[in-house]
Amino acid sequence: MKVIPILAAGVLLMAACSASDSATEKPKKVESTGGYKSIAKENEGEETPAFKSVPSAEAEKMVAGGGVTVIDVRGPELFAESHLPEAQNIPIKEIEAKSYDLDPNGTYLIVCQKGKTSEKASGLLVENGYPNVINMSGGMDSWTGATEKSK
């Protein structure tokens, strides 16, 4: 009989601890509408400017039309195996550390392997003052156009 009150007290204690931890942490909220992503920082109550996500077919047209610089955010090994023609390799770690030199007025197509890392990099670039950023959803896994290998 003494076991039930002890178990009940333990359950209440664990519930109280987990509720207080989650109440203090506010994750970033990502909303997607019409191909655009907006990252809301709930802690600060502000939103970063949106960036556009496009499928690989549309990205291929953009690359063919020119006027866009392709930034591949994968590591150097994957980049060397296969990348979009004339792409620059700036791994996500360099984007996070802000160790890159890009024209703030340029238009950038951000590419990774599956589209998730490029989405993160796109958000970081927009936050850091690069308003013309386009994420290629699906990444290199969805790319059907021409590729190059590093020498």
C-alpha cells in the first residue's frame, strides 16, 4: 500500500520537472507558404525576411538563364564528387561561422544533398543581410541537369 503514494509522488515530480524545462525553451517556428519560408524567432518576437524554395526543374532554368550564383553547402568531399556547373563550395560550417565573402546584392541559389541543409543555410544568409537567396528543394538528389566533378 505504501508503494502507490510513492509512485504517485514520483510521477508528479517528473511531470513538474519536464513542464518547467519546456516552458523556458521557445523553439524557432518555421512556416511555409507558397514556396517561401519565414523563420519566426519567438523569443525576440520578430521574423527574418523570407527566402524562396524552388524545385530542381525551376532551379535548372535559373542556372541556364544566368544571373544566379550557385552555392553548394555540402562538404568538400561530396562537392568534389558531383556539383552543379560553376557552383562555389561554401560548406554550412562556413555559413554558420560567417566566413565567406559574397556580394550582398547578388542572387544566390543554395544547394545541398537533400534540401534540408540548404534550407538552413538560406535562412542564415537572409538573416545576415543577403535578401536574394533561393533554396533548391530536394537538393542534388533531385537534380537531373548537368553536373561537374572537381579536378
